[in-house]
Amino acid sequence: MNHLHTALWGVLPYLAFTLLVAGTAWRYRYDRFGFTTRSSQLHEHRLLSIGGPLFHAGLLFVLAGHVVGLVVPKSLTERMHVPEWLYHLNALAVGGTAGLATVAGLAILVHRRLRSPAVRAATSRSDLAVYPVLAAVLVCGLAATATTLEAHPYDYREGVAVWFRSLFTLDPDVAAMAHAPFVYQLHALLAMALFTLWPFSRLVHAFTAPVAYLARPYIVYRHRGSGTRPAPQHRRIG
Amino acid sequence: MPRGEATPGRVMAQVAMVMNLDKCIGCHTCSVTCKQTWTNRTGTEYAWFNNVETRPGQGYPRRYEDQDRWRGGWELKRGRLVPRSGGRARRLARLFANPELPTLDDYYEPWTYDYANLTQAPLGDDLPTAPPRSQIDGRAMAISAGPNWDDDLGGGPGHTAADPVLEKISDQVRLEYEQAFMFYLPRICEHCLNPSCVAVCPSGAMYKRIEDGIVLVDQDRCRGWRMCVSGCPYKKVYFNHATGKAEKCTLCYPRIEAGEPTVCSETCVGRLRYLGVILYDADRVGEAASVEDEQGLYEAQLGCFLDPADPGVARAAEEAGIPHDWVTAARESPVHALISRYRVALPLHPEYRTMPMVWYVPPLSPVVDALTRTGHDGEAPESLFGAIDTLRIPLAYLAELFTAGDTEPVEAALCRLAAMRTTMRRVNLGQEPDPDIARSVGMTEEEIHAMYRLLALAKYEERYVIPTSYTAEHGSPVDTGCSLEEAGGPGMYDPDGFHTAPAAPPAPGTATAPATDPSGASLAGRLNLLNWDGRGRPDGLFPRQEGPA
Ligand code: HEM
Ligand code: SF4
Ligand code: SF4
């Protein structure tokens, strides 16, 4: 085990995670005013109404797929008698479709950002950093999924997933990741890059998904004095 | 109860407005002063918290009244009141792209002029010009729309004919009507009793203030889901495209809190705006808004308002934590008088079921003008009352605006105004008073005179009866609580902050929160690491040491 692998798969994940959590907490305290989707629908509606839902819906499925693939250990599905071929067919069909939808959605969104002058003018520097990384993560992930079509594919459930779960026990299984194919490694690295950008970009909007709305009375009353503190004079983030 | 009123349930107070449309000259002073105060920033160029539209006309944003398209307000679904754009689940499903959001084309593309060209153009034969430039993407553009493009019926008949209210009236009426008259309709947020903008906000950032009913957007909680823009049937929430947050008319709450009128009222050239307190029974609002018959909504809303002269109401109000001076102000409220006592003010589009709280005295002048044009004496009682009845066209149009199409209340209001005119005419001409005129519209001579005072002569203090602000006691019956009200919890600030000097006004174009509650609260103990030059130990980096200094 060389030091590079230890650094990449034993140290970097914790750094990225710390930055994600601390960065988000700091931004929430310092720049709550900046927590927004910064919607550009006012400028352009037609392409967004296709690309936006396609990208986000695909992404939600991709996320669910990651939970199933990385968090659920292989032993559990085996004990539940889920046949190996069924599991993989499912991962390939659902995961592949969702991944393709996400990439297609993002392609539409990026096209829109470049071609619509108003949307282009509303693009911030953090967007410029996020879009390439996001696209790269998605493409790498899709490529990794594609490799499972091979005759004797790499079983990520015995490698990458083991490493991923070991991170949470604070005993990173560096070897499991070190022996994974390059696409998987690249995918993981880019994902970590995305997580470090997360708190400082518009991506924070994902953390404020308004699920509580489902349980709230329609009309909200508040006291005069109960407004949040005024936003400090600050530089805009993201 | 001395007056036989039912016991009021939950008494709440609302600062409401009435505008007397007879007096509006369409000068747009109110719009401009409002803009200078609230929306002269990047991102809000197209936002007009106050706008003045010519009616008939499309309004701003164009055709905002077409609720089949924008789906604002509420609708009754099997007897239950739901936002017209759908319930909670449907709203969440539409988060990623909101199908009912107007784009900038429905407003207009804001522009500036390239003034630099005037001085920097190379020497030539032609005088240099200042060509228009888009404020959105900076490119050269052709101006093809504005916030009042069809002002004074400008823009051609095509514009006027696209008025959604006019479309509800038949074709024949339409033509005649265009020849008949036009008037101006100044609009701000209605600060509704049943605000649908609040109802559709997924993050709970929009709220109605318990103390004065003002509807605000908490800028720190808004996440830019832009549902409120669709939810408001009056299209009075605007999306700031630079900050990604919703903004709306604040009823100039910092002024109202200090007992001063809003900027639009203060600067109104026609002095046609009235501000005052209305006491209402919050428990009746839901029921009133769900009245089956749309034409019953006006009466239903009137039924929510409480008579502040009733000692039972006054007692209930004070038990509910409303201070004594607010109850006194409610008694002197010009708004209460015009709405409930004289019944000359009507709500704008009650059929949206949001229970709007900016009401309008419908314009009688167009009727008088039409009469005079046809060679009649526009102020003689016989011809004026007859004209109101026979000029069905303007009546039908006004009824579509103010009473969901029911001409009766509009007619009654116009007749009261006509009675006032003819009564005062007799006074001016030194003729015998004729009590029959007042009686014919169900008023007394004294009431007519009092109404005349209010509509024609009232000075500043009579037009704006605004008590200074208070904070409802927590735990009182109006306290519906707020999860953020833990001391030191998220969203709390130093309660004394309000009394300290306010922070410097934000520079135009910087990202600051314009519509949160006011406070000059210091950043108590918080540190901006981005501005830290890395030298020394900045204040607030570490917690202050306990114990005596
Ligand atoms: C369930 C949680 C989420 C919700 C409700 C949500 C909602 C939204 C909304 C309303 C917009 C603005 C669209 C517009 O009007 O312009 C948006 C934009 C965006 N979201 Fe999300 N989002 C969620 C999760 C995510 C996640 C997890 C990611 C990425 C990893 C993401 C990436 C983006 C990007 C890149 C944009 C910009 C699209 C563009 O305008 O080009 N979102 N999202
Ligand atoms: S008029 Fe004002 S309070 Fe009423 S729904 Fe629209 S924004 Fe909300
Ligand atoms: S300032 Fe007064 S008179 Fe002028 S447009 Fe506004 S409401 Fe009408």
C-alpha cells in the first residue's frame, strides 16, 4: 500500500466530508441569504421545462441507486435470495437509464446556459466551476456502469462499496479501493471534488429541499419581532 | 352583545388601504416613488410593487388576470379550498420547472440607454444617439414592451381587446365600451387575509404578520422555488433574478410601524389613498373564502370585518392582545368607514378567494363624462341615477373587476357617490337640501356630508390613521407561534437591535436582504472570515471569556 493510495482513499474522503459539512454549516450561518436555487426560469422557460425535470428526476434515481449499491452489503441481498443476475440487470437498466436521463438533462441545461444570452449573463463563477465537475462525475459514473456489461465485470459491491462503508467505521479499507478499476477511482475522486464545491455553489439548494411543506398548514403567521436577523453586509458566495 | 353581533372568535388587526379611483389621474408618481424606494436595484428592474394600469387594458404583467393560464389564487374543490395551481404534492412535483411562471416576455425586458455613446461617438455628420441596451444581458435591443405599454389605451385596439376582463363581456359591449370610457387602476399587493402566495411557498418563507397583517417574504428563508409568483393571482410577487429570491410590496412596513403612510400614499398626487386599521374575525376567514357562489364573496368578506365601535369587539380585541390605541384607530379608520359604513369601496377580484385588503371606490366620473358628452347635465340627479342604470357596459366591466360580475353592489356604490354629488351640488348652489336623495340610497343627510368630507376634503391625518407598531404578547390568543422563537435560536436577533442605529443602506446591486424585518442588530459575535486579512486575532473568532471584565 503506497502513501498515495492512503492519501487518496484514507485521508481525502474525510477532508472532503469535513469541508462539505463545515462549509455548509458556515455558509448557513454566514450567508443564509445565499441559499437559493437562483432560478433562471424568468429568462428562459422552454428548454428548462425539459432539461430541469429530466436532470433532477434522473439524479434522484441515481442517488437512490447509490444508496442501494453502496450501503446495502452484498451479504444482505444474498440472504434475501436476490439472484446476482437480477440485481445486476436492475442496476444496469434502472441505473443506466437514470444516468442517461441525468446526463441528457444536464446537456440541455448546459446548452441553454451557453446559448441563451440572458441565462448566460446570469451564470456565476461558481456555476463555471460546478458544471464541468458535475458533468465529469456523471460521465465517469455512466462509464463505470457501462463496464459492467463486460463478460467478467468488476464487482464494485466487493470493492468500492466495502471501502465506502468502511469510511463510516473510521477504519478505511484503502486496499479495497486501491484495487478498483481506474474509472471507479476517477469517479470517486471527482465526486469528492464536487462535495468540496458543494457548500460554495448553488448546489446548497439540494440541502433545503422543502419536504416539510407536505405537513405545514397553508397560511403561515409570524410575529413582527420574529424575523430572522438581517443579512450581514457581505460578499456574495456562489 | 349590545348590537346583536355574534361573539367574535379570534380578533386580528389589519392595516388596509382604499383607493378612490375617481381621483386617479394616471400620473404614475406612486409607481416611480415606490420604485425609487424599493426596487431600484439590479435584479428588480422589472419589478413594480406599485403599478398603474389603464382599464380596459391588459395590466401588468400582461394578462395577469387570466387565471386559466396562470392559475393564481384559490379554488373550491369538493367544497375544500385549495390553491388553484394544485395542492402541496403537485407543487413539489413542479419544483424543477414551474409551468405557471410568467417569463420576462410577459413583463418586459428592462433596458437602459448607452449614454456613453453621446460623448464618445467618433466625429461624424450625424448627431450621436443613446441606443437602448438590455439590462438583462447588456445587448442592444429594440424596445417592444414596458410596464404601462397600453397606457391611456395606447398600443392600439389589439392591446385593449386582449384585456381578460373585457373578454368576459360580449363583443358588442366591447366596442361600445371602448368608445365609452377608460380609467386608471393603481395596484399594490393586496396583503390578503387568505394569501395564496403564502400558501404555495414550499419553504415557509412568506408569512402574514400577526400584528398588522402585512404579508412579507423572509429573505433569509426564501430558497428561490418561485412558486409564490404563480400563486399570487394579482402577480404582486416578483422574482429577483440577481439574488434568486422573491420580493414583494412590503406596505412600506418601516413607515407603517412608525405610524406613517406608505410611500405611494404619501406621494399620491390625487390624494386618493386611505390607510387605516380593520379589525376582523380570523376564525371566519376560511369559511368566508369558501363560499360557493363567487358573487357572494364580497358580502362574505364584509362579514369577517368587525365593528370597532362595538364594546364587545373592543373587549375581545384587547383580550387578543391588540393594544388600546389600535382599537381607537380602528374606530377612526377611514378604510373601515368607506368599506363597511358607507359601502362605497369594493374589493379587487374577490373571486380569487384570497380576501384582498386593498379596496377601491369605483369611478363615477366616466359616467358623468359620458352623460355630459351626450349633452345632458352630468350632475343632475335624474339623469345621473338614470345613467348609472342604463350605462350597463361600464357597470358590467366594473362588476367583473370588483364583485365577480354582480352589478348590484357596484351600482349601489355608484349611486351613493351620485347622491353625494347631487346633494353637495344643491349645497353649492344654495338650494334647499333634499333628504330624499340621501334616503334613496339608504343613507342619511349627515352620512352623506361625512362621506363627502372623507372623500373630498380629508386632510393627511384623516386619510391616514395608522397607530404605531406593537408586538403581540406571546401566549395571547393571536399567538400562533413560530418555531424559531427560541431565545438564541435560528432566526432570532437581539430584541434591542431595533432601537439601535440602522445599518448603512446597501449599495445598489449588492446582495443584501431588502425585505426582512428591520433591525440594525450588530453581527453579535459573528466573524466574516472572507474579509479577514489573516493578520492578528479578529474579534469574535473565539467566544468571549466569561466572568467580570
Ligand atoms: C430534491 C432536491 C432538489 C430540488 C428540489 C432542486 C430544485 C432545483 C430548482 C428549482 C432549480 C432551479 C431551476 C430554474 O428555475 O432555473 C434547480 C437548479 C439546479 N439544480 Fe437542483 N434541486 C435539487 C437537487 C439537486 C441536486 C442533488 C443537484 C446536483 C448534484 C442539483 C443540481 C442543480 C443544478 C446544476 C441546477 C442549475 C440548472 C440550470 O439552471 O442550469 N439539484 N434545482
Ligand atoms: S396580493 Fe399580496 S398577499 Fe395577496 S396573494 Fe398576492 S402577494 Fe400574496
Ligand atoms: S400618484 Fe395617485 S393619482 Fe398619480 S397614478 Fe398614482 S394613484 Fe393615481
